[in-house]
Amino acid sequence: MTPQRLPLLLLAVALLLAGCGGGPGLRPLGSPLEATDPSLGLTTLVTIGTGFAGHRQVQWRPMAALQPLLPPHLDQPDARPLEVSVDGAGQRLVVLRERKGRTELVLHDLRLGVSRPVPLAADGSPGAIGLSADGRQLAVAVSRDGRRRIEVLQLP
Amino acid sequence: MTQRARNPAGILALLALALLLGACQPPPAAPGESADQDQPALSGDGRLLALIVDQSGRSSVRLIDRASGRALPLGPLDRGQPHRSPSLSWNGRYLALIRQRGERSEAVLLDRARGRLLPLPLPADRLPERLSLAPDARRLAVQSLRDGRSSVDLLDLSGIEPDLPPGVPLR
């Protein structure tokens, strides 16, 4: 091989090695967070973390800082959040929570500062949830009569 | 032809009996209809629904076009069950989930526009438990288990093409 071709060979080897991964590079954004149940909007991350005395609480983080914020009205001492799902704008979120021995769904609108219960179409126990990024529809796993089915609810 | 067969009342009685017996039979179940469903995820406008269907202990992802009720093909995801924690980008170009590969769980990203399954390699000491893909597919949040404790990592996916702008259908 001539010395003139060596750079071309090195470039070819580099390109070959770069292509071996097969997937996108994953670059961590910050340190691991002590939390569970992540839900991503475009610029926000919502999780369930542990607060004072082990109390589970919904934590809302702007991605620029990743410092948890606790939006008012979200944390209720008599309720235990089980799962959370946020819309793309990071302003509407639905919390599946346990309260008084029952599971229930609550819609929080952070922009308006209001919370309201999300009723199911019929009696049943809500489970896993997924909110559409436009914040208008909620998919929920509902246990009823010994079976678990997905139902999609239109939100106000 | 017999006298009984010509009797209109007899024919009506037989017809009513047949209808009655028919009504006692459960309607034929569509494939997967009787299976438990769980872990729903919606695309940005709710047009697509991803869910996990548990049939005979085998958990598989399904992607449903809600307008038609049709299950959409997921090509490379026909294998690697059980599947867990599906998450969709806004237009449903990308579907992230956790699948089983041998003894290990791994996070993968299906690019439906190109029909490619992209591995999302995590550090070897972390077992993925739950995923959430940002609507534009630029970031991924991964809940994983390490040394018996769960934590959440936020990962940058900017090496892939972003999903199409909201409302632009996938071709």
C-alpha cells in the first residue's frame, strides 16, 4: 500500500467501526434520578419520587435544570401516587393514585391551577395510563368483571 | 316433500328455535379479544394506540389505528416477547419498548418509517423497567434497576431523525 492511501484506509475503518453500533448514541443528560414512573413531555420530565418521611410525591422537572418542582395542589397527604402521565407541553398531567383504599384518576392543569377527577365510563378499577401529547385523550387500563381492557377517555 | 315441512307455523317454530339456540352461543371472539390488555400509550393526537396484550402468558405489543380498529404491522417486533412499556412519538413514527433477548431485557426503538429496529444500549449493570419517549423522539427517559434500586435516566436521542411535525402522516 502506498503512503498516500493510508488516510483513506483509516477513514474507511473509522466509518466501519462507527456503523457497528447499529443504534443511536445515547448520551446521558445529567445524573440518574432517584425516582420511578417517568413520563416525558417536550421539555419536561415528570416522575414519582420520595419526599419527606418516605411520602411518594409527583415531581415535575423542567429538562433544562432537572431540579424537581412540586406544583401546588398536586401532593395530597392522604393520596399515594402510583403512576403519572404528562402531555407534550408539560402543563396537563394525569395521576393514577390510591386514596381511601381505592384507585382513582385526577387531571391536573398546571396552567390553570385546577385539578379534577377523571371518571371512568362505567364502574371499574383504573390501572396503567397514557396521556396523548395533545393532552386531550387518556388511555387507561380498566379492570372490570375479572378482565383488564384499555379504554380511551376524552378529557375536558 | 312432507306435510310438516309445508306447514308455515312449523317452519316458523323451527326458525324461532334456531334463532334461540343461536342467541345462546357466545359471539365468535376475534383473535386477542379475550386477552387482558395493559400498559397503553397514545400517539400525540390519540390516533394510534400501543398496548400490551397478554395471551396465554405471552405479552406482545400491538399498535392499533383507532379510526379503523386495525392492528398495524410491527415487523421486527414479532419476536422477543415478552414486551413491556411501549411508548410512542407524536406521529407514531417511533415506538420504544422493552423486550426480552435471551436472559436479558433490552430497550429498543422501532423506526416505522424505515422498518428498522434500533437497539438502545444501556450500561450492563442496569435492567430497564420502564420507558417514556418524548413526543419528538429527541429524548428517552428510562427507569432501570441497579443493585436492587430503581432510578431514572434521561437520555439524549438526537442522533436519530426527529419525528415528523404534529399532524403530518407517516408514509
